[in-house]
Amino acid sequence: MVLGKLFGRRKPKEITYEDSKELARDDSPKIRAELASNPSARPEVLYYLAEDANANVRKNVAGNSNTPHQANNILASDEDGEVRGELARKICRLLPSLSGEEAEQVREQTIAILEVLAEDQLPSVRAILSQSLKDSLVAPKHVIMSLAQDVEEIVASPVLEFSPLLSEADLLEIIAGGVASGSMSAIARRENITEDISDAVTTSMDVPAVAALLANNSARVREDTLDQIIDQAESIERLHEPLVMRVDLSIRAMRRIAGFVAVSLVDKLVEKNKLSEDIEKELKKQVRNRISKKQNFTEEDDEMGQEEAQKLFQLGRLNEEVISEAVADKQLEFIQAGLGLMADVPMPTAKSILNSRNGKVVTALCWKAGLSMRLAMKIQRDIAHVPPRDMVNAKDGVGYPFDEAEMDWQLSFFTG
């Protein structure tokens, strides 16, 4: 009868002391667990249940805001990680309300439990603290520092990225002492990090962290620090796009970056920064020269492919069907020469375009040669090896997606 009255409704009913004593000794773990989660359960009953044999009962005690400090102390060392994790959530939830003289003792007791949990053997328990306290202004500073210096990324990263309690000096100290593997990126993502922190991230040579730093437009980065990154970036493709998308690049930096990133990224660099016509032409010329130097010409193959393409072109038989067959057979030299003749551009230029792996400019070359967009897509994929994310797809399944002005602009990188 007592059980039906107390647990027959969704909202727990207030429990008398006598009823709670009876329920706390019930043989059913489910009944004891329901009692342990009831906000009106008496502190002394919850203290009794804190040492219950059933972990689910203890977990509910850990999450109950009415549980006395003595019971929380016991649960902080509970053998079950889920129990300790639930206690961590509750303690962090209660912390902001513990202010004023009357709450000072309770706050001290709560901080003592936080300190125990911050040293918990399970990273998952420490991670709960870090996630719960990452935005806190009232958390104990020493606990935040302990979490920030944790050896596990899932523990250190939340407070390293977000905690308002960590000063520039704190962050530099943490970096100097060594951060958890993967956590340097969290520091690099912080809002408004200073030049000194940016320097420290760069000096770490942590590639994901440097990429995150470049992508963080609120981060202040000295020009000489950016130069250091550019010095290293040529051989690290992961840094190319973040460099190009950086908002505070000087013209000098852009010239250096255009010397090694993909043509598609130089395209983005030009578009994003709205450069003057002279600078745009300079960067395009730089790209053309770079690609030309990288090509390994096999003169004999080039001559054979060129001769065959020239012969068919003079006979008026160099057309889409012939190019399509050459694409299927991977006749690279013939395709380079054929597209050059059909598009009225020099063969070395056509070869440079196909080697650029730039979907837009390859598409523009095919358009200039009078090929269909469907064949242009095959050439992008099978001959130019354009990465899938940079592929230009047909409009409505069949047509070219760009107008004549856009096509000419793309080609100007190589024919300019």
C-alpha cells in the first residue's frame, strides 16, 4: 500500500520519515533506487543508501541534491565509475549556488569533493568535471588548472578551449609544461588568443593545432610568426587551405603562398581578397611558371601524341568521339595535344591545365575545346585526377555550370 502511494505517480510524492525507513530496507533494488532519487528523501536515509549494495541505488543517491555532504564524501570514492560520474555532475550543478557566508562551509566541503573527483582514476569522470566547469566563473582555479594539465585530451581540452579562469600566463605555463596529445588544438581555438600564445602554438609544430590557429580569425598572429608557418607549410598540405583562408594575409604572404598551394586554392586566394588586377595577374603567372617547372616531359611520347592529334585535327576528324575513346584508353599525351588544338591553346598550356587538378579550369578547357560537359566530368576524374570535393558537376545533369565570362576568367590563370 505504501509503495503504490509513493511511486504510483510520475512526480515523486513527499515521503514521511517512517515510510522512507521502511522503503530503504525493501528487498527490491528498484524500490530503493526510486527512494534514492526522491528529492524529499531525508538526508539520513540517503546517507544510509549511499552504501547500498546496488550501484543504481548509489547512483541515484549521488544525483540527489538532498544528499548530505558525508554521503557525497563516501560516494566520491565509490567503486562504480557511473556513481562517481553522477556525483560529479551534481557537484558542478550545485557549485554556482554556493555563495554567501552561510554557504561558505558547504562550499569548502564541495570543493574538497571536487578535488577528489579531479584526481579520479577514470578519465570519463574527470571529463564530466571538465565539460561541466568549462564555462564556470566560480569554479576553484586550482581545480581548473588540474583539469587543464590532465594527460587525457577529453579531460584537458574543454577547459583549455573555453575556461575564462585561465589567463595568458596560465596558458603559457601549461604549454611549457606539455599538454595532452591533441589538446594544443583546443588552445589554438580559444577566442582572442594573444600573439605570445600564437607563437607558442606555432613553436610546438603540432600541425592540427597550427591549422586550428590559422582558422581562428580572432587569434592575433604576428607577421613573423605567420612567416614561420609559411616556411613549414609547403610540405604540409593540411595547412594549405587554412593559410589561404586566413583573413589578415599581407600581399607578400599571398605571393609566398601562391608559390606552393594548389591552383584551386590560388583561385580562392584571389577571389577572397579582391586583389588588384596587377596582383591577380602576377599570382596567375607565378602559378603557371610553377606548374611548368614541375612537369616531367617525356618528349618522345609527347611528340607521338602530338603528331597523331595534329593529323586528325588537319583531317577534321578530331572530335568528341575521338577524345572520349582516348579518355577511356588513358592516352594522356594524345588528350593533352588534342585539347590544346581544339581549344586553340599551346599543348604545354593544355598539359599544365590538366596537371593542375583544378576542376574549374579543366572544365573551362573542355568548354573551350567544344566538348560536352559529361565528357568534361570524365576528363576531370580520369585524366586530371581532380579531387572529388573539387569536381565541377554538370548543370541539370548535362550543361556547363558557368557562363562564358567565368570560363575565360578560369583560363586566364594559364593563358593570361
